[in-house]
Amino acid sequence: MTTATQKDLGFSYDSRKNGEVVIKRHGRIITKIGGNKAVRFIEDASCASFEDQQQLMARFTGNYKRGNERKAKQHKRNS
């Protein structure tokens, strides 16, 4: 399904008949979205590549790296 160049973050989604979207990570439900957010998500995901879908789902769940992990680890407060 994926090649070595694509990043699989373990996310998947299901859209339900009632318009709700369920986002899963490694088979476990992470979040459910509905209403306008669900419509926007489906529109964005339908025209995105696999890698972009993974990033989109990570953003919707809040489960993504922000790029400041190393900097925070080195902060004197965390020593």
C-alpha cells in the first residue's frame, strides 16, 4: 500500500452515514468529528495524497510534532 518514500503515521479514517468522521490511529479511535469540520475534512482528504492525508489527520487530532521538541528538552526548566 505504501512505499518507502511515503510516511505512514498509522492514521486512518471512516466516514459514517450520519456525516460523522472517525479518525483512528493503529486501529484505535482517536477522535470523532462532525458537522462543518467533518465536511471540510472529507473535502481536503479526498483530493490529498496518502502522505498529505496522514498529515491532515495528525493535525485534526492534535497528534503531531511541532518542531520544538529538542529545544524544549534542552531548556533549563526541563533539566
